[in-house]
Amino acid sequence: MIHGSRFGGFSLVEMLVYVAILALALVFITTALVRVSTSYRALKDAKNISHAAADILSRMVYEIRQSDAVDTGSSNFGSSPGRLTLTQSGVSKEFYIASSTLRLRDAGVDQGSLTPVGATIESFTVYQLQNSVSKAIAISLTIASKAGNATTTKTFQTTAVMRDVY
């Protein structure tokens, strides 16, 4: 501000300095907001993937523990996409991959997708474990979720011992 002038106000140089400082502050604030938004999206995807895996694997473990036997002829062990066919009281239950989703077929009737909307199954591998005393099924499941340009992928593993075999 020029002192001694009869006109009050800011000089052009002062105004340019204030505008430059304000512009820098806005750039920093915008960058911070974009980073927070991206982090939130990634965290939300990771949470959704973890919940999807927990739901899928708990259903599979339940069905494995309730089953009487594994149909080794129609199951696909050790490679992806795997296929697991179980027998419960003479009724078959089959877990398989179709269109990047894990599906359940119960007594020949498709029960639908176990994979939630927004998630895809990248890999599904099933292993049959057996010794002289017990039988178990090991599962490896890789789930992906895409939000915007970012894709979050995580692999989950579990093992379930079949009933009446230990």
C-alpha cells in the first residue's frame, strides 16, 4: 500500500503477491484432497475384498465340513481355475468359476454368484490333502476390485478338515 497517497488500496505488486500466495495454497489443498480421496478409495476396496473373501471362504469351509466326500472325478485340483465338487447325503455341491465370479451349484441347480458386485476372482485353486487319518481341502483365492484407475488384488488361503475323517 502506498502511504501518503490520497487514494487508499493495494498496489499492483501487492495484489499479485497475494494472488500468487492464494494460488499456491489452493494447489496444496487440492493435492491433499486428491491424495485423501485416493487413499480412501484404496482402503474401501481393501475392506470390500476382505469382507468378500471372509464370506466366500466361510461358506466354502462350512460346506466342506458338512460334506461326506469329495468327487475327485469332477473336481479340478492344483490349478486355476479350480473346481470343487462335494457330496452331502448323496447331493452334490459344486464350487466353480464362471465369468470371473465364484458360483455354487447345489444338486445341479445354480445358486448364483458368491462373489459380490465390484469384485472379480483372479485365481481359484483347490488342493486335496490326505493322510492315513484325515482328509482336508486347502483353498487359495485371489480377489480383485477395481475403482477408477486403481485395482486392488489380494490372495486369501484357508484349509478345512472334512467331517468324520479325523
